[in-house]
Amino acid sequence: MQQRRPRPRRGRWALADRFRGSGATANIIVVGAIVTPAMRAESPDKNFSTFTSAEEIADAIACLCSDAAASMNGQRITLRGAS
């Protein structure tokens, strides 16, 4: 019988369990398409509503690295849609 590859979800939880109590965390940020300011400037009429802005991703990373997110471990943060 062929062994199945582990799903990323299991890997994230295994890493989160390993980090528990150490002060480190393991979380995943999930995005679809990313939109940058240059893309908006090149195509001002294009609808980017389903894209995630690079700034929003940076904000999410900064939040996860802050003391405010110290208790977040093993989470999946989904970012969809830009403003």
C-alpha cells in the first residue's frame, strides 16, 4: 500500500505543537493573487477586488510577529480581497 504524503495542515500543527511553550509560533498566511501599487498604476480600471494587497500581507506578518499575537499558534490566516 502506498503511503500518502502528509497534508500541510498536519505539518503546521506538528510544528505548532513543537513550538508550544517556547515563545515561538507557527502560523500560515494564505493569499490568492497579490496586487501591488505598480499593478494598480499600470491598470487603473482593472478590478482587483479579489486580490490581496502587498501592504495587507505585510500588516498580517507584522501582527503575527508582535506581542499581541503571542498566543496565536497553529493558525491559518486567510487574506482574500484588497481594498
